[in-house]
Amino acid sequence: MELYGLMNCDTCRKALKALPRARLVDVRAEGVPEAVMQAARDRFGDRLVNRASTTWRNLDDTQRARPAGELLAEHPALMKRPLIVDGDAMWLGWTAETRSGLGLE
């Protein structure tokens, strides 16, 4: 199980603590493999972009209008976190729905 996020993200640390067999992949340091990113874009679409982030707020309207794939390639911290991948299964965010899907609630 891979947990894509940021090492200093409180939400990612909570998820990692609840998922001891997961490996945290820091998206700033290691990036997200293109196959994983493409599968996430296919599954989650624009929800993959965290529009509540500081990074998003610092983008101008022209940058915000760019496709999600381009934005995420240029600004990996813009991805909603965590992205949890276990085989073919994927979850986005640390929501009650995610925890339920992982058998934690």
C-alpha cells in the first residue's frame, strides 16, 4: 500500500498511523509515478486538485485554468492528500468514506 502525500502534512501522518503497512511517498521529494497519476486523474478528475491549499491560492486565474495534470506535474503539493493506492484500489483524502473503504470504521 502506497500513501502519496507530504511528510509534513498532519492529515497524511494520521493516515499513516492508521495504516501501519502503508509506505509514505513524499510527492515533493519522490513524485508520483505517471501510471499512478493517470489512474488517479481518470478516477478522481478535478477532485485531485486541492483548491483549499495555499499553493492554489497563490496561483493566478490563468494558472488555475490549466488542466489538472499540468498543474499537478508542476506543483505536486497541489494534490489533495493523501492519495492511497492498494493494488487497483484508490482512495483520495482522509474522509470517513476512505476510512470505511479501508475497513477502519
